[in-house]
Amino acid sequence: MKDEAKDIAPQTTEPAAAPGGEAASKTPAKKKRVRGSKAKEKAKAADANAALEARIGHGFADPNLLMQAITHVSALKSGRKRGDSYQRLEFLGDHVLGLVVSDMLYHAFPNADEGELSKRLAELVRKESCADVAKSLGLLDDIKLGSVGSSADARLRKSILGDVCEAVIGAVFLDGGHAAADDFVKRNWTERMHKPRRPLRDPKTVLQEWAQGKGLPTPIYREVERTGPHHDPEFRVAVDLPGLAPAEGTGGSKRAAEKVAASVMIEREGVGGGNDG
């Protein structure tokens, strides 16, 4: 019986943890899983970065510049400087954008005077225009925002989009030089330059200058109808030029109705200078 007990007893005791045995292998297996997870995260981040560069149209030699360009100050961890956000790059990109667009306008509109060029420039470099470019490039989901930035209202988020767009321009300029920044701006602003969202000049002025260039007299505006109560009237006005059918427009004032009428005639006759110079 004693011999049988001796045979059974070792089965109830745990084996000693030998070097390289099961007990020693638990920790390395866990480390392998952690390392594998980090490798996947890095690969995923690299893919996202490559996709972002493809949309921007520039491969960064220094990817940190791109990451800085899309990082809002609210996303910075404690201890990091504000300069690690996009703010400094935004400052640089704003001036690079102004220079490139000014050069584009100078060559695209040789007959435009300084005043018209200035108006076109202001329209193209305003925050709303930069935000539109950022949206078209799909940058909205790439911006790194902290809790403050994430809870921002629509107006502030639009401003952030515009800032990020300028910061990206700054990053492209630092990474690839003037040629790279010039290429980025031209790809994203040329169409906007020829088709601004808002009229750059008063349509009545445009129509009058066009008429004078054709040897026609000054356009004549006449009130056709006035409707509505005295405190909230609506005017219908027609504009006349010899040899052309009248064009009509309506508005809450005679001035507004005249502008609409002029715009209608400009559009109908294919007059340049209001939107396309």
C-alpha cells in the first residue's frame, strides 16, 4: 500500500516551472500579442497616412509635418507646446496661399486693375473658401480634435477646417518647397478662380461698361410694378438697352430689383466681367 501511495502522490503536486516550460512561456506569449497589436496599429496608421497624402497630392518626406498640420490645439496632451498644433503652419500657409493666388490672378486676368485683383484675392483666400477646399479633400475626418474641438459649433468647426487647409499648405511648402505648394494651390484653386461663388462687381456697373464698349447708351431702369404693403414692398424693375429685349428683376427695394434685372441681362447676353473677368 505504501508503494502505491508513493506512485499516486506525485500526480497531485504541480510540476516545477522549468526554464522554457509552460509557466515561463505565458509572459512571452502575452508580449507577442502586444507586439502584434502594436504592429497592426502602426500598419493601419501608415495606410491612413498614405491615403491622406494621396488626397492631398503630396508624399511627405517628413510625415510629422502632416500630423502637425491636422492637429488642433485641443488635442495636445498636457506638457506639449501650442506650437505642436497647426497654428504656426497655418500662419505660414496663409501667406503662401496669398502669394500663389496673387500670381495666378495676375496672369489669368491681364486686363483687371488692382482693385479687381484685390477683390478676387480676398474671395479666394477667405476662410470659407479654404474650408471648401478642405471638405473637397476629405480632411474633416482626419483632423485631430480634443474634447473642446469636438464639441465646437458648426461655425467654429468651419473655421477650424479653413485653418487646417492653410496649415496643410504650410506643411507642403516646408516639406517640398515652393514648387510643391504652388502645385497644391493651383490644383485646388484654379477652378474656383474662374468661377467665384459671389459676384465680384456690381452688376449694374458691369452692364453699363459692357454697353459703353458696344457703343450703346447707358442702360435705363424703369419700375414696372410695386406690390405688397407699404412697410414691406416688392418692386419689379426692367432694364432697357437699344436692340435688346428688356430684362426684369424683383427685389425689396428699387436698387435690389435693378441689380437683379442687370444680372438677368448679363447672364442672357453672356456679358463677362461680373464673375469671370
